[in-house]
Amino acid sequence: MPRIVIDGVEIDFPYQPYDCQLEYMTKVLLSLNQGKHAILESPTGTGKTLCLLCASLAWLDKQIRPAELISTIDTKHQSGLGNCLTCDDIGNHDDNKLFRQIHFTNLNKVNNACKIIFASRTHSQLAQAINALKGTVYSKSNISVVGSRDQLCLLTEVMSLDSNSAKIYACRMRVKRKRVNISGISTLNAMILANLKLEGIVDIEDLSNFGQKTRCCPYFISRELKTDSRLIFMPYNYLLDSRIRTLYNINLENTAVIFDEAHNIEQVCEDASSVTLSSALLASAIEHVRCVCEVIFNHNIESIETETGDNNHVNSNNNKRKPTVIMNKKELFDMTQPEESAIESLSIEKMITLKGQLIELERLIDELSVPSEGLTKDGSFIFDLLGRAGINHWTNNAIQTIIDEIISFTNS
């Protein structure tokens, strides 16, 4: 493959680049070297995705070389070899100069290597970018892709659920009950996972195949692979939605972020910061809480009657042992019935309070006078409206907790 040098960065390109590609990669490196934002465009069919990936990964190679060399020095220092390095450690002449530059660096302060996040709008666009990268020398780099449950979950009983929230809570319940193999990621399958990393690019299909072979969850594998990857592929919304960033522990410090096909990024940002709350949705939520309250109330009545019946029938043989209940594996892992802990964690009083708050919010919304052209208010209006229904900063956590418990109970 041709090797070109732009601003001191050696780039391995799969073919001799055209002039427009050279100019494009020059601008990419200028942005990376100066740490500034860049808005770049190129005509369709000019290989801009390939230029982005090759230029940024070549730049990353140059950036992480000092950290890798310092790490090598640190390892040999701890082993008693001091700052001695072999010819293989030093590498070429440029590395030799680099070694002299970092000779006085504190060995205990190795900078965290920077990384690159490559984001596109859809998983199919990410797949195209990954396929383009597979034809380059950078395909063996430590690269991972972050996918959603829709792409990675192997459990049909989870994927058959209607809403995304239902899938999330069903997944959490299975993790809680050890029905998803997560511990195997870091213990039993650690060696297999290491070999998977050595293969270079791991796309959605690779993760799914790996999960089917090892019985480890591909969704959690993708999150594990992300921790030390140099290049991470992910959809737009994983970066732009703060809740998803927190969930996936996405840290943007010391990170170069590339948005490919970014012409609709404003709409994605707007969607990530918006929510639709309709009267029909509120009515459905109120009815849902009422049904759960009824189930819990009936369960509590049955428990009281059972306990009363047991107290009225005292066994004449006080030394007689209670019968042992033996459950087979199918009964033990039966997900069709809710767990006792899920039922006991729900409070009738809290659910009644929540139902009252939802009813009041529904009433307040219905009382709004909305003209034909619509109604626009400042952002503070929604907080005032929620506060009048008893939903505010101080009650938010308690309300969210009871909602989570209701959803978890329903999905069980």
C-alpha cells in the first residue's frame, strides 16, 4: 500500500490518493494537530470516509507512540533493568529522538492514550465505514463497535417485547437473576475475549457469532471491548444523549470525535433533548398504575388469609418437620410469574400517591387553552406545571424509583 507523509504523519492508504483526497486528509490532520473543530465536505464517491479513518488513525499512531514507549520504560524499570531499552524498543530514528525527548519524564505519570470515536447516523452506515476500514492496514488496530440491544441481544423473549423500555427492564431482570452470562466476560471467557480483540475490527456480526459460541451476551461484550479500544464506532445518539453517555460510561476527555454524514445532526440533537407527553399517554399510565395496585392489593389479601389459616391450624405434632419443596430447573427459572421480592418492594401507598400526581398532571394539561396555531412557552413553564402536580426536584428520585419498580414488576 502507498505510504504518504502529510505534516509529518505517515499515512498508509490502500491506493494512491487523488489530489482531492490529499487535500481532505491535510485538513483532517490540521484539525487534529491544532485541537480545533472542522466542518469538511467532499463530493459523493470521493472516499471521504476512508480519508477520515486513515488520516485520523495515522495521527493516533503518532500520538500514542510516546505513551507506549514510556510504558515500555516503566515496565523495564520495575523489572530491575532501569531505563535500558533494546533496539526493538527504540525502533527507527524518529523513535530514537522521541526517546531522548521523554528521557526525563516521570515514569509514574504515563498519559492516558487518546482515542477516536467515529459516529454515524445509523448502524448500517457504521457497517459501511467498518467494511471500508477492513481493506486497510489499520484493520488490526484495537477497534470496537458499540451496538444497541436491538442489534446484539440473542434472547427472543426480550426482543419480542414491544417497547424499548420493556426490553431494557427485561434485560436488567435477567442480569439480576444471573440469566445473562456477564461474569464470563471477565473470568471464564477472558482468554477468548482477548483473542477476539487481537482479530482487530469486531463488528455487530462478529459480536453476535461470538455470543452464540460462548453463551456470553454480545451487548455487554461490546461495552467491555470499548474500555481500551483506540477507535470506537457508535451511532450519533450515543454521544449526543447525556443519559446514554452515562449509561455506557463514554468519556470524551482526550478524545477526537468524528461525525460522519453530519448533515442531520441538528435534528438528532433536537430529538435527544425533546420528549412528547400526550393526554392519551398519561391516561394509559394512570390505568397501568391502577391495575398494578389492584394486583398488589389482591396479593396482600391472599397473603393475610393464608397466614391466618396457618395460625388456626396448629399441627398437633410440634416436632414434625415441614415438608421440603423441591423445584426443578424449569420452575426455578420460570419468568412467567413475578418474584416475591418484586411484589414486596412495591408500596400501595406510594403507587396511590403516584396515581394522584398523574391524575393532577392530566387535569392541568387538559385545562390549558391551546389556540389553533399552537402554544409556545418558555422552558420554565414545564417545570412549573410538573411542580403543581407534585413532581419536582425533591420528589423526582422517589417518583422515578417507584416507576422503575412498576415497570420491572410488569415485565416480570
